[in-house]
Amino acid sequence: MGTGRGLTARGWAFLLGGIGAGIAAGVLRERDLLFITFLTGTLLILAWGLSRAQVLRSRVQASYSVTPTAIHAGDRATVRVHLRNVSRTVLRLDIAQPAVAHLVPARRELLPPIEPGATRDLAIDVTAAHRGTFRLDAPTMHELDPLGLWSTIRTLEASLDVVVLPAVVQLDGLPRGLRGRQLASGGAGATGGRSDAGVRAYRNGDDPRTIHWRASSRLEDDLVVRLSEPDGLGHVRLVVDDRLRFTKDGAATREATIALAASIGTHLDRHGVELSVVTVGGQVLASGRDVSESLLVALAALPSAEQARTAQGKRGAQTAANTRATRANRSGKPADLVIAVLGEIGEAHASALAPTRRGRAGSLAFVADPHGANDLAAEGWRVVVLQGEPAQDAAGNAARFARAWHDGLQP
């Protein structure tokens, strides 16, 4: 717990008054004025001692909480600073919470007296303007001595990392190839053609312990068994544009494009699609099924446009990224469909992003910059250009994303 101490405005007035009285006593040869100097000096020393004793006597524990726990860009939330009085005296706290860019405004408040052992909360309503990981810095406690001459500022031991997830838009429908796998998977039709996901008809030699009795009870004569792994809807490789150069059209375009990738990934994961999510730079963000939570956290950790402008600069970095992207597209399990969400695309970028097609694997690209659409289409991609102006929140992007996704599903 860091501690800083300094004179208040009243304390400086006392100090300067005492010094002035001492100078006047020497110039005017009025020894009575020295009493003022002595008095002000004594009061300052006494106040300093009281301030130090007050610091030793008052002890406060601080912690943070954020509700709701899952915050998306554009959401409103409440940050609470929990302050517990662990000393033996009643405390009246003057608490200041430092500002956190794009998340928490600066706040200072004088709280009502806190009894020993009691807890008081400082609630701050916030709006998450951008996705990302933000650290709440420790709050500071301001204390005055009884005479109001010394101010003590203590930094309380508390911190919290807040992850603001990308804004997610609800999408409808699946690409044709995945719909075909969905119709081909599942258990045997039992009740009016309706199948039980994750089960199949019982076969001779199956372990009786795998029989799904609840599903079998709905059938007249047949037994069904649980599958060791539920049938999926195929495998999709989702490529997210994380290039540091992707800042030309501003932060809103970059954030909206990452939000579209989050929306597509969450939508496919919700429908049981196996995902392999990689960046243009070749970094694996998520892989498998039921990975929407880890995917959103990984996307939240991608650098913002401001961070991208700071970090860019080395020649050849983009070429190396393109090489890693090609290697990432060639490695891993073959995908039934490759979906890319991209920003600026040039001919060299289009060649690096061209997936290695295996069998009948398709490729679909959502592009923010229409100028590179032809280059990407020449590499065999089906290209959908995002229309309209980007927005920071899900409500602003809902119609834009839904239209792009609908166009991408068309034959």
C-alpha cells in the first residue's frame, strides 16, 4: 500500500504565514512576531504527527467486482469498489477511482462513516465502448488530519482485469454444405421422422450400458444407444484478419470486422459445428466444439486499432505473416468450409490467404474493402462485401451483419 503525504491549501497558508512572520520579526526587530512563527511551526508538526498516527490506526481492504460478469462492447455494466474497514475506529473515507480509457470514468466520492468490520461500496456505472482487456487500477484514499493541514493519499491494494468481449449479432441459417451434413447426421427416425441427436439404433454387440433408455422409451420396439461423440455439422476454418496494417479506415471498421468474426464463430459453434479459428498471422484462437467462450476471449485480446498503429513498422513483417497464414491454412484437419473475415485485400494477400482445398471444401470471404474483392475472387473465393457504415455496438451492426450473412448463404 503506497502512501504519499503533503500540505493542504490551509497547511501552505500556515507555513507561508509563519515564514513571513519570521522574516518580519527580523526586519522590524519585533520579537513578538516570532511567537507566530513558533505557533505555526508547532501546529504543522503536531498535525503531521496526528496524520501519521491516523494512517497507522486506519486500515482498509479494497476489492473489485463487475456486473454482469460477461460484458460485450456497447453493454452497460456496474463496477463496484468494495471497501472494508478492518481497523478499530469509525472511518469516513474519501475515495478516488482512477479513470480507465474506454471503460471507467474518473470518480471521487466522500462515503458515509464506516463502522469497524463494516463494508461500503462505491458503485460506478460504465459503458464498455470497446472490446479488449482493461486493468482497473488501485483506488486511492484521501485523508486529512484533524486540523486539516496535512493530506495523506494512500493507494489501496486492489486490481482487476476486465475483459470486454466483441459485440455479437444473432445470425440465422447455415451454409449449404453444413446443412447437408446436418440432415445426414443424427439418429434413426423414430417419432414422425424426428431424430434424437447423439443416438443411433441398437446393433448386436453394442454395450448394454450405452443404451439410451429415455430415448428408447419413446419408441415402440427399437432401442437406441448413445454415441460416443455427438454427430457434428462438419468442420469450418474461420480466418480472422488481425493484421496490424488493418487500420486505414479507422477503428470502427476494424472493430466491426472482428465483431462479425465473433458473430459467425458463435453462431456456428451454437449449431454444433467444429471450428478452427486462426488469424491471418497464423495464430490459433480456438479449435474444437463448444469453444465460443474461449473464442470471444481470444478475439477480445487482439490489438485495437490504436495498439496496431503503435506496434506496426517493421519491413517484411507482413510477408512473414502471409507465410504463416499459408502454413496455417495447409495444416490441421481438412475443413468442409473456409470462412474469412477480412479488411484490406491486395493481390499478394489474396494469394497468401487462398486455402488449400481438399475434396470439395468451399471458401467464403466477407470483405470490408471492396477494392480487393476481385483479387480474392480470382483465387476461387466466394466474396461478400460488407455494406453500410460500421458501428461499435451489436445494435448498430445487426442489420449489416445479417444482410452480409444472408448474402453469403445464397447459392
